Amino acid sequence: MPDFFVDNEVGAATATGQGEDVIRIAGSHTVVELMRQGLSPEAACKRAVERILRIKGDKAKDIQIGFIAINKKGQYGGYALQKGFSYAVKSEKEERLYKAKSLI
């Protein structure tokens, strides 16, 4: 279940995976608010994934959640709960597939 949030002053974030757990932490909104506090897109995504891992505990091994974010400066990043999450970036400068870092 995809989740998406945009704030024109900060940037945007989206999530995919176990939707109920993303919604539980207002996932994409949380990532944007963390970027507002000064975190990079990747660091904000990681913090959201860490929050889900704390909540799920041992049950986290049975799900996958990935976040992707971009800020107003054009910086982007992603992070996932488990290995195997990728995201693509296409711009005038590049077209590339990234393997997101993960906690598990």
C-alpha cells in the first residue's frame, strides 16, 4: 500500500510495503517532518524504518517497508527494513537504480 506526503517548504516522501505499519507511524509525513528538522532524506527514511522496527520487534522479519524521499535542494535517499528494496532516480543528469540500505 503506497503512502505519500508533500510539503512544498520541505520536500516529499513515499513509502511502500506493509501499509498498516507505515500508517501506524504516519510514515511519509514523519519522514518529511524529520527532513524539516534538518535530516537528510536518507537519514529521515532510516529513522522512520527504525521506529517501525522498534514497534514490530521480532515480527519485523516477516514484513518489508521501504521509504524514498527528496528535499527542496534536490537531495534524495531511501531506506528499507530488509534487503532487496531498490528505487530509481531519473533527472537531466542521471538515470540510475539504487539499492537502498536496510536495517535487517
